Amino acid sequence: MKLLVQGDDYGFTKGVMWGMLEGIDHGVLTCSGLFANVPNAELAAAQMRLRPDFCWGIDFNLAAGPCCADPKKIPHFVDASGNFIRSNITVKDPRWQSEEGRAELFPYEEVYTEIKAQYDRFVELTGRRPGYLNGHSIVAETMLKAIRKIADEEDLPFAFDFMQFAFTT
């Protein structure tokens, strides 16, 4: 049996990034997922390249910061500046309470467009594919479906599957 200690949201802020790097360099973390859409992503990716043997994944983020896709292609969950509508706003929307409402807030085609753009940005920044795929914060069913599609297309593990296994065994 192997213990996985995952550090989510790598790159979200410089403080989060440097703290996780301390955990990585001292053997506390076994994997971490990059936020490819945040302003610190380039700096975070440069630090990733200095640790090529570490398990770097991607945390797909639809809740904070700027989008990677053209904002005109994903109008349901970004504001006029192309920043994601914060999760603390989204969960207060009455539509969030049902699967149909979540699908209205996060239409599948738009979600897939942004998830794919974040995946491509990860590869562009790091020069390699992620070790695994993961969702961040609020995760609508359409997001799970989009991540699963990329996992299948790229033949990569989806962290949600590990969590499902861990809680059902």
C-alpha cells in the first residue's frame, strides 16, 4: 500500500506555491496539481521543471482567476473581464441545487472548451503531459464529464476515480 499526499492548487498564489515546494522538497507531498490559468502559472511551471521526477498533475479550475479559453466561448461562467465567477457566488445561485441547474450554469460544451484550454496551457508551460487530472473546488457533473473525456483522450488517470475507490473500499 502507498500513501498519496496530494497538494491541490499549486500556483494559485506565490505563498501556496512556495509552501508546496517546501512540502515537496522535504518529502511531505507525493503529488500536486497546477492551476494552469493563474498569473503565477509561469513561475510555478519553472519550479516544476526543476523537479522533473515529482508527480505533477493539473487541477482544473472554473472558480477563480482568468480563463484560458476565449471568454466569448464560455459566457456562462465568466464575467465581462474573462474571470471566473467565484464559487462563493455560484453556490448561492438557486440553480446550483439541482443537476439540471448546474448544467445550466456550466454547459458541457463550454466546460470542455475551458478544460481543454487549461490542459493545453499546462502542456505549453511545462513541456509535458500532467501525471493526473483533477477538478478544483465546486465540480458540476458537466465538469466531471469533460475531465473524464480528456482523461480518456489522453490516457491519463482522473484523481476522482482514486477518491471513489478509497471511499468505497
